[in-house]
Amino acid sequence: MRHSSPFARVAVSEGPRKPHRRPLSVALVGLGLILAGGTLWILLADVRDGYASLSAGFTAVPVEVSFQSPALTLYELNGERRSLRDYSGQVVLVNLWATWCPPCAAEMPEFQRFYEMYRNSQFTVIAVNDGESAPEIRQFAVDYGLTFPIWLDPTYEATERAFKAANLPTSYVIDRHGMVRLMWIGAISESNLEKFVSPIIKE
């Protein structure tokens, strides 16, 4: 009889086991995705926390340099054409930056506080934006409460020709005689601004 065949019994006995394996496999895959997602969330949280705490732990210090300030001329965010030569006799901190750069964004409040402290001592910050559009820069300035001059550099004149900078943010301090005295690569703390820039302002 066909029903007494050992192959039939094996088929019947094997049949009910398959449904039990599938939920277990799905559960294991689901657990793996949950663990992977949790790990990714923790990593992203660490990155966010790291960016948020950048301003509390800047360690970048300047390099002493000595060269004549380039004759950089660009348009300010308000549409006025300006040149570094317009600031002859002042101490100028030129900051090359972009809105998509987390260290750039983190140091902006430091610049704003330092600018407010020394703006009456013939000191200014000029933030030269690296290739972005005026509307997004304007919104960034509003969000961060920036009142120092912001220049537009759609053709990368500052980074590629005037200063030949390879990284963002990069900053330069120009003294009252038009000489570039300090160069920073990386975010700058207010304490380092006070330590290295204020003596040049007070000369």
C-alpha cells in the first residue's frame, strides 16, 4: 500500500517541522536589525553630542606666519562690494567657512562674542563663505545671531587663489600694517582668541 511506504511517513513527519523554522529565522533577522539599528542610533548620538560639544573643547592653536595680506575683493552679504584694503589700520580675522561644516558652525558663537568685545578697538571678523548661496548663508547668520561682516565667495577666490587654503575652517589674523601674522586650521575657542589675537589688537 502506498500509505505504508516509509517515504510517505518521512514526508508526513517532515512536513510539520518547516513552519516552526521560518518564524525563528524571521525573529533572528529581526533581532539583528534591531541591534544594528540600536548601534547606529548610539553612534549617531555620539556624533551629534561630539558636534554639540565642539565649542567646549577646541584645541587648535595658531601658526605664526608673516606675509602681506592678499588684495581680496568680494561682495558682502548685504550686496556691497568690499576689499580687505578697506580695513587698513584695523586688525582683521578672516575666517574661511561653510554652513555644512560642523566645526565652522561651532566656532561662530566664539567669533561673535570676541567681535562684540573688541569691535570698538578697530577689530573685525570677516567670515568668507566658501561657495554657498546668499539665502542659505543669510538664514545661517540669522540663526546664529551673527553681526560681523560675511562675504560671499561663489568662485572660491579666497580659498583657491588669495589664501590657497586646503581645509575648512581656516582663519587668518591680519595686523594693522596689512601683514598676516597668524593662521589657524580648525575651530578656534574664545580663550585662544583672547590669548593669541588680543595682544595683536592691543599693539
